[in-house]
Amino acid sequence: MGLFSRKKTKFVDSDVLVIGGGMAGCGATYEARYWGRDLNVVCVEKANIERSGAVAQGLYAINTYMGMQWDENQPEDHVRYARNDLMGLVREDLGYDIARHVDSTVHKFEEWGLPMMRDPETGRYQREGKWQIMIHGESYKPIVAEAARKAATEIYNRIMVTHLLMDKSKENRVAGAVGFNVRTGDFYVFRAKAVIVAAGGASHIYKPRAVGEGMGRTWYAPWSSASAYALPIEVGAKMTQMENRIVLTRFKDGYGPVGAYFLHLKTYTENAYGNEYESTWYENTKELVGDYIDMHPVPTCLRNHALLEEVKAGRGPIRMVTKEAFQDPHKETVGWENFLGMTIGQAVVWASQNIDPKHTNPELTTSEPYVMGSHATCSGAWASGPEDVAPDDYQWGYNRMMTVDGLFGAGDTIGGAAHKFSSGSFSEGRIAAKAAVKYIKDMGKDQPQVSEQEYEDLKKVVFKPMENYEVGRNEIVGGTVSPSYILPIHGLQRLEKIMDEYVGGIGANYMTNGPLLNRGLELLEMLKEDMHHIGAEDLHQLQRAWELHHRVVASESVTHHTMFRTETRWPGYYYRGDHMKLDDDNWHCFTLSRFDRDSGEWAMEKAPVHHIID
Amino acid sequence: MPTFVYMTRCDGCGHCVDICPSDIMHIDKTYRRAVNIEPNFCWECYSCVKACPQNAIDVRGYADFAPLGHSVRVLREEEKNTVSWKLIFRDGTEKNFVSPIRTTEWGSIKSPSEYDAPTEDALASQELAHEPEFLNIDELPTLTRDKLTEGAR
């Protein structure tokens, strides 16, 4: 028996279990109740759904809204846009599906009380860009959380889910999840007929630019700990496009958003000497990617590429020209409220450094890479598509079901569908939940059973970091250096260093190659072994230990995928130095991986990209 | 720190502990007041600052890039449905902003179970809750077979 096996075990039975209470999770919880009136719907969240997930501090724009009621855009248009931005590779069925539903989601948000800005002339939602509408979204998350609370049978806050549970009788079927309460230390066994993973993508798998106190000011939330990927990976769900990490061009140090600046305020970039630079890299980029540079709008990664090349050529820093726009008091207000609504830290940086964009053109920089499925990138689980439009290759079960029976996903979790953002993630949660209800209704009496052996074994594993610390700390006088354990922060810093140096982080100018990736995998393997020796001095550190575990699993997946795709598909996100050009003949396809938990091996394969929209 | 707590204002109520998405606001065992135990995992999201009934929590920008002397304060008032900001630059420049946060009563959202129960046909369709009504168009779009360029079933 482990030292901490005396901890209480609590059992929670549900029909639909939603893991993660961010935008996707709240959407799933709401929709599960709508279709499953008599079902037991449980949502479990490691923080507090009132302010959890990537939208915790609010948003100033909803980035995915068609405006079909005014014939502004049609779902097909959004598919073309996302496809171009991702250099041709998206799951068009999934993207189409989100786009056709997203307007009803946004209209519901407005009914619930989300303040929408309106164009004074047309009365329509105020457009920031072709797809974006502007909101006063300080309370976006509390409003959405209220809807989820009304819908759920029970919300469990402050429970970190560590592993999924599989059915003991039927192979490849999910049966629930386990985790622990970060306040009480109670061990939780969630038994469920269907599980929807709506957890967060991955920040902090690459070394961030600030490594001191400011390491928390990453672009994506520091609590996005890759649970979206690790949970399904560890039960053998297939993943796709995990190499498709994203790098963001943002205001320096605060990573404040640039969308409203470019699109609404009409600010633009220039190099240190006041010159436009993007067009000067046209030929260089065309050499690498061919006609993709001629797409409109220019794909996000290629705009990054021009910025990176300009800085490498010695003409940085790149600045956003704000001085003209900010002379207009309305635009100045929009510029500031944009930060205060979603990236307050950028306002803090500017106040501290006396950067008033009315008088100073602020610096831009590129972030470290993040792995996620909801922004201008599409890493995540390989999921079955909508029945009416998904090609056969993309359809094996219920909509948004992964390759594990009963395991659904939404938001950052589901791969191939870029440009979901907040509204699309909520919509995908709704799509997944409706399908999960159907799955349960079709299930009949053949219900999944958890194995006592499995959750008892996991209980020991989950609390092992506390045991490691409890035992190991007696070996040393004090401090943080022990020969027997490393702390979660130690492991995190090692992970970030490996990924940065070997898998194309900022320290390597986003460059990697086969030999570097091989060495990276060797070091990751040793880190994985050392994860058995993580020491956690309390429950908070135990949460950090499991967040790190999830990050390590996701990082290994990212590295295998990056190795498999022997081309540079997205220059500006990362480069394969040994395969610098885009290679449509061989790589106009998805990369798929499957982790075998018994052997520890990763199997890689290609899957076709079907273009269902012209 | 990034967030920190003023000793004389905090009464140890724990609202910040309940709300922090990063689980870094804890109650100090000696002083019985809140403290940011892990500043390098703070996103400066201000969730705790907004939740504090005593206005006891403030932010000092990250030491590795934010010079001292600035202040970004917030007051979130649900009864007024506004959020108000006061920015003070290191050089003393001051800026103030006020935005609405909600247009309806807090707690007014209806549970989905308060709507008419959906039919079996609706469950079998591609429509989600409140569709097509909330799309504000006649019907949910789909792609007819002749529109699918590849992979048509």
C-alpha cells in the first residue's frame, strides 16, 4: 500500500462526464442537458468554472461569427479561409460543421446578456474583421459558466483529472476518469457512459521568452496544461497534426493581441527604420512554399516568417505603427479596452514602460510555440465527422467521437478544425454533447464498467509524487536539491529546454531537423522516466506534477509528429532544416499517431485530406 | 509579484482562493491572509483582484520586464454592470476606462430543461438546441451531394 492510499475515494456516477469547464466544456454541459433531459450530466474542472480556461480574463472580440442572417459570410467561406491559413490542411467537414452552428451560439450569448457592440449605421454586430465581432466581454466566462451551472446535474470544481478509465469488458471503450481534489486530497472516480474531453491545449511546453517572474505571462494561459491531449493519448486515441504548433506575433512582453489593431484600428507594421518589410520577403517565401504565398489573406505562419527573416537580417525590432490611429480618441479607447478586456498584462507593461501608443509605436515579437486546436492551428484528436457531410474516411461513429468508443472531444481537444476560437469551441462542445447523448441512448444495457483494479492502481500512481517527497525530504537538510526527487518546476524547466533546443523553440529560431528531433526524443524519454521521481510537497504541487505529466506526454507526441512530416509546411511556425520546402506531392495529408500504452510505442501514419468545398 | 495582497486590507475571506484559475492564491497559515504562492504562474488575469471584496489585491508588473511605479486598478461592480479601470504610467500619465459587463440580470439564464423537450426526430437531425430559430435563417445549412467536391458518400 502506498503512503497516501489512506486518502478517501469518492465515486461519482454520471451519464455524460465533461472534463474541463472552459468554453467547450460549458457548451457541452449546456447541450447535454438540452438533449438528455433525464441524464446525469457532470462537469469537472481543475479550477472554478466561473473563471477558468482560456477565456478566464475575458475577451474583447468573438473571432468566429458568420453573420448568415445578413448574408455576410457562409460556412463554406470560413472553410476556405481556415484552409488557406493552415496551408491547405484542415478537416473541412469539422470546420464546416462548426461554422454552420456558430451563429446560433453567438445569438444565445447575446440573449444571456453578453454585451455586443453594434455598428451604429447598420445596426448589425460591429465587425472587427471579416470573421470577428466586437464585444464588451469582461464577463464572457461568468455568463457562459452561469448557463453551464444551470444545465449540469453537478459541477465539480477544483478537481484535477489525471487519467481516463477504460471499460473492463469491452476493449477500446471509455468508462470514466480519475482525479483528485486539490483542496481536500480526496481521490475521485468518475464512472460515465460517455466522456467529453474539453480540457485545455498546451502552454509551457516550450521555453517562454520571460523565464523569471514573468514566465506566467505566456500568450496562452499558463493553466492550459495539455490535458486536452494527454488524457486521450494515454488511452490510445489517435491524434492528428500535433506538429502544427502555433507561434504568435504579439506586442512585446505582454503578448497583447494584435487583431483589433490590424483589422479595426488599421495600424500596420514596419521595421526599425520605418520601412514596410513583408513584401520584400515575397520571393524568399515563394521559394519555400510556392503559390501558398499568394493566398489572401496571407497565411498567419507566412507573415510570421517575413517578420522573423527581417529581424534575422538585422532590421528589428518590428513595430506596430499606432501613432496615427491613436490620435482618434475613439480608436485610442478601443485600443486600450481591447487589452483591458482580454490581456490586462499588456496594459501593465505599457504603463510600466511609459509606452503610450499615441506617442510611441510599440514593439512586436513572436511568441514561443503553443500546441492547441482552437486558434490559427489545429492540433488534436482525430475525430469522426458530421454524418451529412463527412467523407467515409472521416466517419466511423458519432460526431466528434475519437477513435476510442464513447470518448468525445471539443475545443482544443479536437484536431484538424482550425479557427474555432471561443464561439467555435463552445459550438463544438454542443456538437459533441448532442452526439454523446445519442451514443448513450443507443447504448442500451451494454454499459461500461470500471475495473476496481485499474482505479486502485491509478490511486497509487496519482499520489506517488507526495510519497516521493515525504520520503525523500528526510534525506536532506532542506532546500530544493534532492538526489531522490525533482520538483515539478524542475521538470517543467527541463521540458521547456528540451523542446526549445531540439524541437524548434525560440532559442533555435524555430529550427529543427531529424538528428535534433532524435536527440530530443532521447531526452524526453529520460524525463519521462524521471517523472516517476517527481516530488510534490502539497496538493498544489501535486496538481503541478500532473500538469507536467500531461505536458510531457503531449510534447512527446509533438516531437514524433514533427519527425514524421519531412517537410516545412508552415514556415514561421517551425522549420525542418533538413526539409526546408513545402512538399505537396508527399505531404498534402494529415499526420496521425497512436500511442500504445502497453508497449510505449508510437505508430505514425498518413491520412488523406479531402477537399469537400471547392 | 504579479498579484500581491495588502496586509492591512485583507481579512482572509478566501474569495481569491476560490476564483484563481491558476490555484496560486492561498491563505497564509501564519497571517491568516491571502498570498500569491507562485507569482511565476500568475497570468495577471485579475480574476482575484476583481473578486476581492476588500480591494486588498493589486498587481505589480512582472519584475523581469516591468519597471516600478505603474498601477492598473480595476473595480468590477455587478450591481452597476460595469468594470472600471484606472491606469497610471510610471511617468504619472493617467487613463480611465469604463465598460459594461452584462445586459441582463445575474442568474437570469434559463436552464435548457426549461425549454420544450426535443423530439426523437430532432435528436436524429444535425440541428443543435434552439436551431434553426436562433440561427436567424430558415434552416441549418448543409452540403448537398452535388456540392461535395470530393469524398461524397
